[in-house]
Amino acid sequence: MRVALLSNVTVDLLAGMLGKNAEIYVPAGYDTWQREMTDRSSGLYGSGPEAAAVLLHAEQYNNVWNDETRGGQLIGEWCSAFRAFAETLPGVPLFVSSVDICGMKCSYGAEKILSAHFEDLLIQKVQELHSEGHAVYILPVRELIADIGRKNFYYPKMWYLGSMPYSAKALAGISELILRYVSASGGRRKKCIALDLDNTLWGGVIGEDGVNGILLSDHKEGARFKDTQRLLKKMKEQGVMLAVLSKNNPEDVIPVFDHPDMLIRREDIVASRINWEPKYQNIRQLAEELNIGLDSFVFLDDDPAEREQMKAECPEVTVVEFPPDTSLLPYAVEKVYEEYFLSLDITGEDSRKTEMYIAENRRRAEREHSATPEDFLKNLGMSMDIRFMTAEDEQRTVQLINKTNQFNVTTKRYSQEEIRRLSEHESCDIITVRMSDKYGDQGLVAVMILEYERNEAVIDTFLMSCRVMGRCAELEIMAQVRGMLEKKGIGIIKASYIKTAKNAPVAELFEKLGFDAVDVSAERKMYRAEVSVLPQSSGVFKEVRCSL
């Protein structure tokens, strides 16, 4: 991945560290980062970055931090440069380090100290840029300083000799932090954490100690396990699936979920295997049940033998080291989140992911017992809501566009700013589709971007979440689009399929929808159809609400 590293200090050593995992661009000259961002002909833009990080050292500006006006002006200048980057490269994530203003010395007791004000002001201004739809994020360097300790983070001798203020330990931490956030921006995160129970979610062994004998409370020994559950609960609310792998009797485990200090409830668990079978066999069953790969799992277990067996039998699963001192368990789980599950943005669909997977399991069970696929679809009682994208749909639309691979005819990627501009353009429509059935709301599951050229429509993007594939949704969507185009007086619609490593499921989609292939190569197919030949309503949906 191509990453631009900009700073107001010397970062050659840091660039060397990052260069082991990414292609790094560093501007020529000292403290040229603002000029690079505001000049569209700079080497920064010529390098074609896929992500950028700005590392700011506050001590470079010690003469302004005691003046509210001058400090505010400086942060305003910084943010103008961030905005210039975001507008020049919409969708390219920019990570701005939080600042640690520690240069104020020899202050008297009643002196007004503005360092915290300016530290928070920078975060506030970056968050305002993000709320406008720009892919600008805070890189939490200040928290890293707190973890390492200020005296261990900085290296004064190198600052005065070479304008490089960081210690070797600090550089390693910053490098890891940048790579972690860059990786998160690319959507490369795990999906599920598979949890042991005894001595993991609670202290003790439930089969021996009973519900009243386990350690789980707000104080002393039991607090470490409750704090661990608190973190896991928050992860679940951010879209991480929690699964259970436990060697226990189910009748011993079930009552624990009614324990007054149990924060993880049964409804928070997407799937479980509580039995005496090998855990590597159970996790394979979970992967099949959830329809995710083994490489989507992180395994947390206090038993070293279980961890080693999982590594040997399922090497795709990420097995994390369990702390020998369980007082460190909450910190270990926090690190697991940061390394494997970090997200930059959370949508409503993310927060309901567990419920959606549980509902999907129920659908799968009904499909297996249905006489025919048609009976299954009609018995689902499916509803569809198809409309032009609203402001509330924007974030989820961008998320789908940038992470959907299988049912995606062109796999074009767009930033939130680009989607907003397209939605405002008179020659373009962005159509969103929501679905639900008797098992629950599946949220926003499909997106189509149409562009218009005189009396013709062109499908720029057509994608759909894999969780609704096989439900005839594409036929119903196209039927509703047909009606809209006929009202607009458009007679011809064009489309294309661009082959990728993952979108084989839609290789013949347009043939099924009535299109004719007019230009075919190994990597791309171009299509054309008269609007009048597009599908009519599929008839399998109980209700279709269309406001196109």
C-alpha cells in the first residue's frame, strides 16, 4: 500500500520502519508538509497515496501555545491543509496525530495553561472535517504517549541534534499505530472472536464452582472479568461477533447468563459450541454456520494446550496469547480489538450484525426444510424498500460500495465526498435498497448508481450484500428501475461487468436480466438492452415500496 508520511520533524527513521510493510512517500525538505498538501502539483499528489499520516510535534511551536489567538490561528492553518488534501484526494484516508503540548516550563501556580485547550481543539476541528464527509481521522498519538510515558517517549538529545524528537520505543509504537489505522482503512479486519468461558469470561470453573462460586463482580478479583466483558460488549456493539467455544455441560453454563454481574447476555452470542469435542472441530462448524472463513476468527482461551492445538489444526485462525496474570486480561482484550477489529466508522448495520447473523441462521434452517426454493422465498414474507439515497443512507452506502466484492458488477470504489457529489448531480441517480422479512430487518443491502446520457441510462455501479443473494432481489430491483426509466422516457440502458478475483457470482447477471453483450473480452463485458425487455416484478416479495 502506498502511504504518505508528512511531519514537521525529521521522520526518516520512522519511514524506514514503515517501509518494511508499505511503500512510503516522504516530502523532500524539512517541515514542508503544509506546502505539499496545498500544492496540487506537489510530489505528494504525484506519489498517488492510498493513505496519508501527518505526525505533528507541538514543541516546534512553543512560542504560540501560550496565546489563545495565535494558537487557534495555527491550528486553523493546519486544518486548511487537511481540507486541501481531503478535497484533492476524496476518499483517501488522512490520519492526523493528536498533539502533546508539553513545552510550557517554569509556569507559576496561577498561570493560565492552554495546552489542554489546544490539544482538544485540534481533535474537535478534525472531527468537524470528518462530519462534513471527509476521510480525515485522529491518530491517537497522545494516548500512545500516555501508555509509554512521556520521559520514555521523547529523546531530547536527538531533538537538538537532528530535529527528531522520538525515542526508539516511541518510533516503534508510532509505526505500529500508523500501520494499524492504515490497515483498518482498507477494511482488513477480523469478524468474530471465539471465546472460552471458564477463567475467561468469569473466574473459576462453572462445573465445579457453580453459579454462586465463580468470580464475577464489580470489585476485587471478579472485577477483572467484568471489565473484560464490558470491553467485549462494546466490541459487539461495533459489529464484532462474539462466539463461544467451551468444554462444559450446557446445563451448567446456561444459568450463568442470569448472573447479576454477567454483562454478556445470551442474545450477544452469535453462535456457540458448548460440548466436549475438540475446539478446532467446533470452530470449523462455527465458520460453516456463520458462512465466514476461518481466517475471520480470533481465538481467546486461557488453556495453553487448547491454543496450541488450535494453531496446529486451524492455522488460519488467529490465536492470541492469554496473559498469565488475569488482572491484565482487560488490557489484552483491548489490544485484540486494536490489532484485529479496529474500525474507523460504525453504521447501524454494524451495531446490529449479531442479530442479523442469528436471523440468517433461522432463514438457513427454514430453507433446508422447505420443499422448493420458491416456497422458501414466499414463506419468508420479504419486503423491499427502494428509493433514492438520503443523507441518512450516505455512510452505509459508502461502506457497501467499498467493501462489497462478490455481487458487484464493476467494483468501483467511491469516497463519501464523491458519493455526495454524485447524488447532487442532475445527470446521476443513486438508488438504495432495504430489505426485511419475518426474521428481521436486514438494513440497506443494495446500491445502484445510474448515469444519464441523453435518452440512455448507464449502470455505473450495481452491488448487493452477499447476505441477500439468492432471494431474487436483483430481479425486483431491476423491475422497479425499469418502471422509473420508462417514466423518464428513457429507452436504452447500458451496463458493464468488470472481472475481479471475487465477483464471479455476477459474471452472467446481465444476461439473466435481459441484456445483450455487445463487446466481450477476457476482463470486461459491455451490455445494452431496451428498457422494455427488463424484468417485470418477480412476485416473490410480500411488499415492495418504491419511491423512485
